[in-house]
Amino acid sequence: MNIAIKPLTPELAGDYFDFFENRAFTDNSPYRCYCQVFQMSKAEYGTAYGNTDWSDVGRSSREIAERQIETGTLRGYLAYVDGLSIGWCNANDRANYPAEPQYDVPFHASAEKREKAVICFEIAPEYRMKGVATALLQQVIADAKAEGYTAVAGFPVMRGERYEWDNPGPIRLYEKAGFVKVAEQDGRLVMKKELL
């Protein structure tokens, strides 16, 4: 299988939404999103969803993701096989994640640290366990190094067994790429790969 990895740009927004609307979460996954909430502070989330008709939350979430892609707030990588988007990795400068996020996860770090964060993976079910997440993570590492980042951080959840919908990525994915545990918080690890 030939996997191509491309950074998300406004020009690739159509591929992004095609993936999330037609191939992501097609296996009864408990998640349904456009990966937009990680870029939102508690205040932004409250403003965006405070008066939302929850039967129409998908439309609101898509509109938020559209704006985030257009402004460059939502960043990451799409994986392709034969020209079809089949995977996603949310990866961005840690300083670009809110200091007071909607979710209490330590993604944010000061800009001076020059660290990139890997937040989430979503792979189409029929392409899982075929190296797509590894290819995405390797591209994040390579680009972060080329862009002068000092480290890449991942935030896997500690689990005793394999979990099908492990969106932060399993610990072993990071270990295989040379990440080491640097902290633990509420059942989640902070793992880093130093680049310098």
C-alpha cells in the first residue's frame, strides 16, 4: 500500500470533509467530530455551542472546522491511498492550542518551547493496523525537525488492552517512534521525542 501524507491546507478542505463525512467513524465509533474542539478554549466552546440545537450539532461543528481550516487554526496531516483521503492526524505548534482548553489536557505550551503536539488520529476502519498512523506520525516528526522545533509531544491514554477507537494514539505507537514518557496526568501520558 502506497501512503501519501499531505499537510492540511484550505485547498485540501474538500478532502478533509470527504474523509470525516464518508470514511471516518464508519465502524460505530463513539466519536463524531471534525477534530475542531481541541483548538477551542472553554469560552469559545461556550459561545459556539451554548445555544446550539444539539440535533444540528454536526452542521455547527462543520462550520467551526471550516473557519479553523481557513484561518490555519486547525492544522494537521491527511493520509491518502490512491488519491483518497483515508486518515487524519491533528498536529500543531503547542502554543496554538488554548491555554484554557475545553478539554483539560495539557496540549498548550509556551511558544518559546518550540514544541509541536500530536493530539488525535482518525484512520478509516479498513486501513487501520496498516501503518497509516505511523506514517502520519513520522511526517509530523520530519516536518517539525525541518521547521526548527525542539520536540514533538504526544498524549496517549494509559490502557490495559487495545482499544479500537484510540484517537490519541496508543502508547506503543509513540514508543516505536522514539518518544519517552515525561509526565502522567489523570490516566494520560505526556510523551516527547526530542529533536535537537
